[in-house]
Amino acid sequence: MSQTESAYRVLVIDDSNTIRRSAEIFLKQGGHEVMLAEDGFDALAKVNDFKPSLIFCDILMPRLDGYQTCAIIKRNAKFSSVPVIMLSSKDGVFDKARGRMVGSQEYLTKPFTKDQLLQAVTQFGSIQSGVA
């Protein structure tokens, strides 16, 4: 891991405390600034203030699922260019296709490794930064 990689602001949305904490530890070890949200409503309240460069979003959550959350974020002009990576324990073609339909860039299957998470940040975090 090179120190020259720029840090990104990453929002992690997941109803599992274990997943949120794991992601937070991995991302902070990678030098990134992290905000956690426990569901879609919590995320929508935080996204405006935090202004993330990248969002990881669980699919199966109470109240507002990941597809709905992603679609709402993508409909907001201020955040339509922010990459969203769906997180799910399901690895089906239908789930991936549905994620793309609501605007997600990628799909990460849980449990993910530190390397998978940081690679996704490196790959997609620069999309938002590159659009000034």
C-alpha cells in the first residue's frame, strides 16, 4: 500500500454492526475517512453533510433497502456521480443486474476481505474526485 494514494471519504451503509466495524477498520487502515450508517434513512441523513467520494451500501436492510437507498442517492444531482458499490451475501446475477439498474458501479460479496474493499476504493474512489 503506497502512501501516495489519496484518501477518500467513504460512507458505509449496513445494518450489521460487525460489517460496519470491519469496513471501518479496513478503510481507516487504508488511510480513508469513514462515516457509518446503519440503514438507508440514516445514510440519507448523513450523505449531505459528509459528501462521500464513494459509498458502500448493503442490499438487505430494514425500512429502506440498498436498491432504494442507491436509487434515491443517484436521483440527487449533487450525488449522482458518487460511485455506489452494493454489498450483499447473495451473489446472484439478478442481484447484480438490479444493482446496476439503480445506478451502482460494482457489487462486492460479503464477507469481503480488506484487500477487496481497498481495491474497490482505489478503483472507484477517483471517479468522483475526477469530476470537479
